[in-house]
Amino acid sequence: MIRDAGLPSGPPLRPTLRARQFDALVALALAVATVYYGIDNVDNVVVREIAPGVERVVPRPSGPGGLALMVTLAAVSSGALALRRRYPLAVLCVVTAATLATPQSVMRLTFYAFVIAVYGAAVHSPYRVATLAALPVSVVLVGTSGNSVTPIVPTEYIALLILAPMAVAAVGLRTWKLRTDEGRARLSALEHERAEELRRAVEHERARIARELHDVVTHNVSVMVIQAGAARKIMKTSPEEAEEALLAVEAGGRAAMTELRHVVGLLTMADESGGTGEGQDLADTSAELAPQPGLDQLETLMGRVRATGMPVGLTVSGPVRPLPPGLELAAYRVVQEALTNAVKHASGARAAVVVEYGPDRLRVEVSDTGGHPGPGAATGSGRGLIGLRERLTVYDGTLNTGRRLTGGFRVEALIPLETP
């Protein structure tokens, strides 16, 4: 306990300019009043009645030495109060020493400064243990320094000393109540802000999941619909070609299931971290944990598109280098969505994919030569391109879309890259 007495229980108070100015004014006013009191009482004597019919003459300091003593004590005890917020314990010790050094006949010279110093130490000192030990000692030492002949506090001031602490306590209670109400208001506002942030995070996550599912499902289902329609038309006349189309439908369905398992696996991985279910085989587990598609799988993606009858070419320029997984997935989704739209809205056209690795950006372009709407053209919702813009915004990328002057449609994505 003694060892911890010198440790602060909180940060030191950093008084504001207004607080320092107020303390300086209090110290100056008290110094002027006490110095005047000391000068006024030099060479005076006080006659006090100590019993009925018995009087006693109480001398006070006299001469230049007495005057210098009283002025010094008044100036030191009052001037120290200017630092009562910054160094409350040091100020208490200085004022207590000055009060004990004050002659008993003029104790009022330093007593009021002592009261203010005690209050300052109790309110502002960060050393709570040392303060609790110093306050009683100072009060006892000063309280016992007077006597019945020269009491510290005049009788006419007793009521003031009783009412003053009550007023201070009332003001402190009101201040505490106001601060408590403000704290509750701030806490309520903080809770509301956190709830709003949580709601926005949930909405953002829902939008991300919906965007991911849209990209996965739309492409594969569009390809499957076209392949199934082609198989239906040639089933009687060309069974072998119809079988190939149905095999392509099956491959597209498997690819869709693999990507869906991956998306759902990411969502449920935290809840199923204890292990896989008994009915889940190793193939499903590896599919869920497999990396998401990237630019190295563009040939597989274009192979599924070529199976629908749309020729697709791929051009890669610039030094190929590894990219962050999220950024590479975004570039892959741009190609996937653009080719899906070409299959749905430009049947009979040719498509071209360009991937350009620049020094400070990645450029992905998908264009087609134009064609007629396919079977799935009427099912589009327009959310695909909006989702791509939202996805690219995360990486400060931009998406440019529009019709080509020579016919067809073009989708271009520009994604900033870190300089290698």
C-alpha cells in the first residue's frame, strides 16, 4: 500500500486556459485581501474576553520584520493557489506549511488559502492514496494550531463555513448529474451508431452474397438453357450431337454446383468448424475449400461458351503476374458476366476477350460482333453490370460498357494495380 501511494490512479489533469485564468484571478484576489489584512494588523493588539470579567491582550507581529513575515506568508499561500489544478498535492503542502508558520494571532492570514488548497487536492489530485493520507494530516495540524483566545475562524464566520461546503456539495451533485446524463446520452448514441453500422454491414454482406450467386448461377444456367434447347431440336435427327449437347449441360451443371458449394461453404465454414458431416464426402469438402476461379481458368470458361456455338478468342498481353485473389476473382467475373450477356443477347456473334497486364493497371475487355437475342434474353434483370461496378469499386476500378460503332457490344474493366 505504501509502495503504491506514489502511483497515480488516473491521468494528470490538463487544465484549460479558462481554468488557469480563473485560478490566477482567485490567487490574486486572495493575495490582495490577505496582504491588506496583514498590513492593517501590524503593531496592533487585540483584547479578548476569555471569561466573564477576564480579558487578555493578544499581541500581533510588529515592526518591519513582522510586516515582512505576514506579507510573505500571505503572498506564498495565496500565490500557490494559481497552480492548485496542475500540482494539487504540492500546493497543499506549501499552503499547510505557510499556515503552520503563521502566528496564532493572525491565523486568518493563511486559513482561507488553506481551505481552497484542501478542496483542490481532494478534487484534482490523481494520486488518490497519497491524497487520502495527506488531507487528514493537514487538517489535524491546522485545526489544532489555534486556541480559545485566538481561534482560527471568527465566530461571525462560522455560518459561512457551514453553508459554503453545502453549496459546493450541491453544485458538485448537480455537475455530477449533468455529466451522468451526458454520458448516458453519448452511450445511447454510440449504441445506436453501432446498430446502424451492423445493419449496414449486414446489408452489404447480403448484397455481396446476392452478387456472387448471380454471377455463378446466371452464366451456367444460361449456357445450360442454350445447350438443352439445341439438344431438344436435334434429338431426333442427330442423336449423337444431341448427346454431346446434353453432356455439355451436365458439365455446366456440375460447374455451377461446384461454385455454389464453394460460396455456401465460405458462408457456413465458421459454423461447421468442428468437422464435416457424416454424409459429406471428400469430393464435396475439397470443392468447398477449393480456391475461387481466377484468370487462369478463362480457357475453361470460354470452353463452356464455345460449346453453345459462339466462337470466343482470348488475347493476353503484358507480363503475367500473380494478383490478389479478390481482384483476380473480380476480373474473372467481368469476363464471365460479359460472355453470359453475349450468349443471351448476341446469338450467332463472335466474341473476343482481351486481358492486358499493364505496369499500373489491369485491363479486361470483352466484345462481340453483334447478333440476335437468344432464348434467355427476356430473363435478364440488369443486375449483372450493376454488380460488376459495385465489385470493381472495392478495388478503385471502373467499368465502361456500350455499343461498338462496328456493331456489337463492349465491356471494359480497368483495375489499378500496385507497381511491381
